[in-house]
Amino acid sequence: MTLEERLEKIESMLVVLVERQQVREWYSVDEFARIVGRAEFTCREWCRTGRIKAEKKQSGRGAHASWVISHEELQRYQRDGLLHGR
């Protein structure tokens, strides 16, 4: 493999990584869990118990609302950790 081919491969991999890590206004519990490296169930419990600030929003699927976490809360969690909760 030539140097140019290797650089093209690296560049295409970087594009995929950047697209995967795009900043969003709101994250689902599943997305939040993947970003912080925790189980989805654990993050949902953090939402339910107030350990992270989350809101319930209609997802368009079924009668139940889903938890969503703001980008600001993601950054706060990464910087300061969990809140004390209820």
C-alpha cells in the first residue's frame, strides 16, 4: 500500500469519526449511554432519579415519552459527574 493510499484511508476514517461525534442539541438515553460508556439502563435510571438533568419528550413511537438529555447536560456530566439526585 502506498503512502497516498494509506493517507486516503486515514482521511476517510476520520470523516466517519467526525460524523459519528457530531454535536446535537438533544441526545436519546441510548446515545448518551454510548458517549459516556455506560449501560442504557443505568443512564435511564439516572434520568428517573434526577442524577442527570433530563426531560421527557414524545418520540412519536407509542404512548410513552422518552428521556432526552441536552448537550449542555452531557458536557456538565463529563466535567462534574452525577448530581446528588432526589
